[in-house]
Amino acid sequence: MKGEAVGVKERREREKEVLRQEILDAARDLFIKEGYENVSMRKVAEKIEYSPTTIYLYFNSKADLLYCLCEETFARLMKKLEALTEDCNDPLLCLKKGMRAYIEFGLKHPNHYKVTFITHPEHHEEPERYMIEESMGRKAYCHMRTRVAECVQQKKFRQVNIDATTQAIW
């Protein structure tokens, strides 16, 4: 009996995660096709044929939904960046690999890229949330910033403002 209860619980958790991903995919698609400002939680619910109440079980607001989409995208990008630079000793080569991965990621996942990088900042109703230390967006930016700082430290770049240079590359 106990094993059955665990199996049911695991199945429910999988089903919840599948629905959460379905909501994210529908929202991303709608944000691209109709623009963030023209999409409501009701539209997202209609697209996946659920009630708006169901969407609110997973996301507090449209802004929360957008944030989760951005985090998902940055997590995928970070995984790629970390794998590429894991055994790389030359910071300039690491930076080049990272920049290429960034471009390839955008080309391979254009909708992820558009929602994350092109959605206007005023749509990010809680901009400070994107810059907290634990956010995947912050981690991706810091990953690149570290490579730039290493390039300066190893004299691959002249002395530059590391943050300004990272922003320009980003």
C-alpha cells in the first residue's frame, strides 16, 4: 500500500510539472505572436484549455510567468556556457566560445531569445527580481563578466571598465 501511495504522489508531481511546462510554452508562444502587453492570463488559460484559476495555481501573475520564462531560458543558456568553459584555461577562448554559444542559442531557440531579451524592460514589473544573486539571468551575466575580468587580468584586453565591456558584449 505504501509503495502505491508513493507512486501516485510521484505521478501527480510529474503531471503538475507537465502542466506547468505547457503553461510556459503557451505563454511564450502568445507573447511572441501577440506581444506581452496584449496577453492576459485568461488568454494563456484558453490556449491550453484550462481555467484561469488553474494558471494562478502555478504563477502569481503575468509578470511572474514572464520571469519564469526568462529564468528557464537563462538556465538553459547557463548549462551550455558552463559545459563549454569547464576545461577552458584561456579566458579569451572561453569568452569567444561563450559568445558563440549565446548566438547559436538565440538562433536555435528564437522564441526563447525573443521573450527573454527583446521583451521591453517596462514589462518586467519587478526589475530587481531579475538581478538578485540567485537569478539565472544574473548568473549568466556574471559568467560573462568573469571571463571579461580574466581577460583584463591576463592582459588579453587592455585595462577597461569591466562592467561597461561586459554590457557591450552582452
